Amino acid sequence: MIFKKKHILYTLLVIAPVVCIFISLFLGRYPLTGENIIQVIWHSLTGSGEAPLKVHSTIVTEIRLPRAILGSLVGASLAVSGTALQGLFRNPLVSSGMLGVSSGAGFGAALAIILFNNLPSIYLFAFLFGIAAVALSYFIGRIYKTTPAIMLVLGGVIVSSVFSALLSFAKYIADPYEDLPSIVFWLMGSLASASYRDIMVSLVPMTLGMGAIFLVRWRINVLSMGDREARSLGIDIRGNRLLVIAAATLATAGAVCVAGIVGWIGLVIPHIGRIIAGNDNRILVPVSMSLGACFLVIIDNLGRVISGGEIPLSILTALVGGPFFVYLLKKTKGGSWQ
């Protein structure tokens, strides 16, 4: 009976992101009926039936659908990266940007906006600087030729502070009428310009990162026991730790380069996943992936419909995630992490 309930729950979690993406096709300032949506989808898939109006087809297939797909990928990447790093460092306060990937990507994007101000350069600079920031954190963590978890976290704090200072300097010298608004808007996170090109740009790093974490999720269980226990079980601590960090960095950098900095997902979603599935990363990783995808699609839909303009993602994730995180802590009394 218990197995059947869990099977139903996990099936729902697999289906949930698809349902959220489908519902998001109905939401927006331009009203579309269910018949319009079904007509567009059916004609796009089969080429048969009555051809929909061009405006309906454009809104569904070129605006809302790529935005929802990209949002689900970004949310899943950030959530699974946070889950992996929390397990690796045995710290419930670790998030997907702990090792400096978000601050590094933020500076890279700001630099690209100042120098070139076009999307391809922003994506490239954000991705490369995000990876470079984590690499610096890792090398700082190996200052004693070992990689203890606390040294990696301290390295991430140092690198994040340095890149935050560089980002502030970039905003200080940016053109206040052209470059600065673009930098500020990018830093708050948005899917407003989402397209299939953005999906193709970010799909490879995000899927590679998430796929690697999914494949080694059982090793995260072993690493979370501590170095001594992992070593006694024959696990290559340094190699597996580096693999998990590289995979989480790849997924996060791929997400941040196309969506900007989106906070709280990598921190809150893993805790929600633990309440549902427990601490076993073999189950927690796919559950967090599904929850993260649903959460960001829902947040993006809220940002589109509750006001006349686009509300940046990080504003809503903080307003929703912060109080909800406090509620989780009160409800579980810290017992969701063991």
C-alpha cells in the first residue's frame, strides 16, 4: 500500500511540469480560449484540421510555449544543483550559487552589456565567467592540497564577494541611460525574451549537468556521510566531489546565462523535496527536478499576469520563497535535514 502511494506520487511529479507548461499557454494579456489553444497545438503537431489564426499560432508557439519550456528547464537545473550541493556539503543553507557561479555570471553579463550589448555575447560571457568563478573557488579550497567542504564554501564566499565588487564597479561605470537599466534588469532574472534559440543555447549545459547529477545521485548519499565513511566504502572523494561540483556548475551556469540570476530556488526547493521524499538523493534528485520546474513556471506566470508589466523573477521568488522557507523551518523544526 505504501509502495503504491509512493508510485502514484512520483508519477504525479513526473507529469506535473508538463501540466504546468500546458496551463501556462492559457495565461497572458491576450485572451485565448481552450479551443484556440487546442486548435494551434493540433495543427502544429499534425498539420491537419482548420488552420488557426496567425496571431494565435504566434502567441502560443513562439511566445508562451518556449517561455514555459525554458522556465521549466531553468527551474529544474537550479533546484537539482542546490540539492546536489546541499548533500555534498551536508549543509541545508547551501544553494546552487554558493560557489560563486551566480556572481561570476552577473559580472560576465554586465561586462558583455557594457562592451557589446547583444544577446550572444551576454550568454557567452555569463556562462564563461560563471564557470570561472567556481573554478577559482575550487582552487582556493585546495590551498592545503585537499578539498575539505568548509574550504570550498569559504572559497565560494571569497570569490562571490570579489565578483560582487566587480559587478558594482561595472554598474558604476556603465552608461546610466542605456547599459545600466539592462544590467539591473538582467540581474533580477527574466524570461521575457525567451525563444527556441535560448532553449538550444542552454539545453546542452543544463541537460549535461542535470544528467550527470542524476547518474551519480547515489554517490551523493555516500559523500553526505562524511569523508571517513565515504573513504571506508571505497569512494574516490576528490574525484566524485569534483564531478558533482562540475555538474552543478554546468547546470547552474546554463540556467543563469539565459534567465539571469534567479534566487531561492536552489535553497527552498530541496527542502520541499525532503518533506515529500526524504533525504535519499536517489529519489530526492528527480523530485527536486520536477518541483523546481513547476515552481519557476508558476512564478513566471504570476509575473506575467498580476501586473501590467513584467515583474522580474527574483522579486517573486524572494517574496514567495522567503516566507515559505520560514514556514518550512517552523513546521519541521529543522527536522527535514538529517
